[in-house]
Amino acid sequence: MSSAYLLLSHGSRDPRPEIAMQQLAKLVCHKLPKNHNSVNSEHLVGIAALEMNPQPLHKQIQQFAKSAFGDCTLSQNENRLKIVPLFLLPGVHVMTDIPAEVALAQQAAGEDTIIELQPYLGSHPNLEKLLAKQIAAIKAEAWILLAHGSRRPGSQETVEAMAASLGAMAAYWAGPPSLESRVKDLVSAGYREIAILPYFLFAGGITDAIAASIEELKLQFSVVNFQLAQPLGASAELAELIWDLIDK
């Protein structure tokens, strides 16, 4: 059986997330077994985007499968394509949009290629360890875990649980409670050293906007020392978690 792996992100107009995705794909490629069934192993780990791509996701999946496996009609083996959604919340994209696109791709692929949708990145139990490592590197009295947020009911429970486990307060960029409201709560409680951990994969337009909003908060709360941690980023540790999801 031939296997290939597709890392799926949201997509962005900012070029930085795609560059980071390419770096991450290379790191995941290094995790492939030494006896993998292809010399060109770099062609077996690809990237795709749900949005901000000229092609819909199911077409991207079909294209990648063709480049990874060649002409399936000539193959004597069954081909398996594993898709890993690099999303942190079980929102509408993870629970509805992506499965629908994968189903379309599977329909077009026929019986020669099995397309498997792996668990989303935010469901990995060891993701918390990566965040804890970032928290340990910065000294602060209080932490805010700032996630994007989702309109899907119940999807923010994972963020609340993660924040509680890290000893942080949860806030959301795209909904309540907002970063500013959480800062107000902490300042009222007497905290003067507040750090913000962006619960995002990579630096991009939103993390820039978060940094700008923190500059405004510094003016509003001049007695507070604010610190901003980095998003997860493309790292060997993150690639390890992704490979673990692939290998399940």
C-alpha cells in the first residue's frame, strides 16, 4: 500500500502561514519511516488550505493525490491519503466544512485511493505541553490564552479546559469574552504583570492585530506590564504531534 499525507490549514492572504506550513511539511517528512515506499518522499507530504486558495479543497486533495500516487488506474496497489486538519478548535470548519470536502474528493478518487481524515491538531493531548513550555519562558503574574473563537456551540470548551489546565484565563479574538474584558478583570483583581499567549498556529495578520491591540491596552492600563508570547510556529515538537496523529 502506498501512503501520502496532506497537512490542511485554514489559509491566509498573509504569506507567512503558507511559508510556515511548507517548513512544517518538511519537518513531518523527516518523520517518514526510513523504509518508506518512495524515493521522492518529499512528494508524499503536502499542504492544502481550506480557504484563500484558487481551488476548492476537494480539488486540491485530488491534485495532491495525483502528484503523490501518479496515475491510480495503472497502480496495482491501494493508495492511502491521510489528511490532518491543523486546526485548534472543533469549529464549523473541522466538524462540517472539511468532512464535506473530503467526501467530494473521495467520490472523485474512486476505490483506488482511500482518503482518511485524521483527528484535528487541537485534539492532541500533548499540545498543552507545547503551550506550557512557552508559558514557562515568560515571567508573569497572570496569563490569558487568546484563541480565535468559533460560532459553533460547544467548540470553545476545549479552550476553556486548556486555559484552566495552564492556569490561564480564556479570551477570544472573534467573540466574548474579549481580550480587553479579561485584562480589565485581571487589573481589577490587582494583577500588574499580564502575559498573553496567542492560541494560533503561526504568525500572520491576526497575530499582528493582537500585537497592535496590546499596544493600545498599554496606553489604557499604564500601570500594567504586558508581554506577548509567540504562536506555536513550525517546530520539530509540533511535527512530532502531527506525526502522532497521522500514525494513529
